[in-house]
Amino acid sequence: MELCIDFGGTEVKLAVIHDGRVLASNRLPVRGTAADLADAAIDARRLLSELDAAADAVGIAVPGVVDPATGRMRHANAKYDHLRGFDLAAWARAEFGLPAVIENDARAALLGETATGSAAGERDAVLVTLGTGIGTAALIDGVALRGRTGHAGILGGHLTVELTGPVCPCGNVGCGEALASTRALPAGVRMSDVFTTAAHPALRDRFLHVWGAVVTSLVHSYDPAVVILSGGVMRAGDAVSAPIKSWVTAHLWPSLTPPRFVVPPEPELSVARGLSTLARAASAPRATARSIQEDQ
């Protein structure tokens, strides 16, 4: 059984998962302070207490770059700057007495969808989350890309798509995220207004073209069999996915086989699924030892 904690952009999502099934879950608003850790710990203990269950491991997802050697965040979303360099694995041991795995949120979501979700069994895949930012991750021959310092595959939203575009907070110019994300919306306009009404056709087309260009570059880079489109904006369904697919098909390198596109039916569970898979693998020796003790 795995306790999964997803420190998201606007919510902290918690779930207890056993054999791929979500037994309990909850969401908490993000405060952007160390109180988020305290809130998550209290609510996690409550969920386990109500289930009268004990977890074997903890999976923690963060919206930032995770150092593959230390498990600490090298760079964080602004709301979680207080977690930069913080030892989340030690925090989990102190709060729950359990080992923990720490992973970038988009990479965890990709692992979740290719393990038990919308792209189950795929070994070559790209995931793109659209909304507050543009999160990406890539899987090649069954292995999630992490790279030397943990940056590989997750910076697709910071590919330059317009040389004369605005300076992104990341320091690059004309990033997809700077041009087509929640932060790029005019004051007073919500993403749902753009994609569920006819009030902003030029803005809608602009965003779709940018997203199409980003996804095309990711397909050129990683040659996936499937592209998973996720994030809150995907509630608009084909109004978003169909134009992106069409853009990619029209601009793809001629000899590439076009990937199939999928939209998770429960994108809010993608990260938890991935964390459960990672935590279960990491805790296998512990779970086996506990089972032997219980049998004696």
C-alpha cells in the first residue's frame, strides 16, 4: 500500500493506493509556505487512520527539477521555493516512518499513465500537461528520461517557439510556456473562457498553434508511439486535442510514423498512479520482510 502526495500548482493531492486501486483521496489548497508540509502530513495520517491501514512507502511529486542523486529539488515552482534543497525523504521518514521516492510531477504522471492508465503498456511515450504551465516528460524503451541532473524530458514547455517572444521566467526567450499557459492570459481571462466559449478566437488559435509546435518538437526529439495530453484544459476534449493532433500531423518529419494521441479519463489520478508504481518498487524489500514477520 502506498501513500501518494502530489504537491501541485494549486492543490496538494493525497491518495492511498493498493494494488492500483485508490482507497482514499483528498485535496488541500496550496498556501505556498512550509504549512503545506504540515497540512499534508496531518491529512495523510487522517486518511490512513480512517482506512485503519498501514502504508509500505510514500511517493512524493513536486513541480520542479529533482536531483536524481539526492532526491532533493534543484529548482522549484515559485510556490514551492521553500522546498528547494529540502530533504523530503527525511521528512517522510520523520512523519510516517516510511521510505519515500521523490519525482517530478509530469514524469510521475507519465509513469502512471504508461503503467496502469490511458497508455498502459507503452514503452515509448511523451506526456504533455497544459494549464498553469506546460509540463512534459518522455519515456524511451520503457525508461523515463531523467538525465545527468534530472532535467531531461521535463523542459519541453521551455522550447523556444518564437525568437521575438517574451522573456520567460526561466530566462529563455519565446518559450511555449511563456506564450501559451495560464500566465500568458490577459488579465481577467480564464483558460476555460478561451476554450469553452467563442469569446477569444484569436487567443484560442494562438495557444493551439503554440501547443502544436511544442508537441511537434517533442515528437521529433523522442519519436514516441503515443502522446498523452493532460491537464485541466483537456476538459474541453476534442476542441483542444484535435487541433494539436492536426498540427503535429501537418508538420511532422516525413519519415516519422505519427503517434497516436490519448487523453486520460481521470488526469487527476495520473501522478498518484505513477507515485504508487515508483513507491511500490522502492518498498518491495520492506513489504516482503513485513509479510514474513506477520507469517511467523
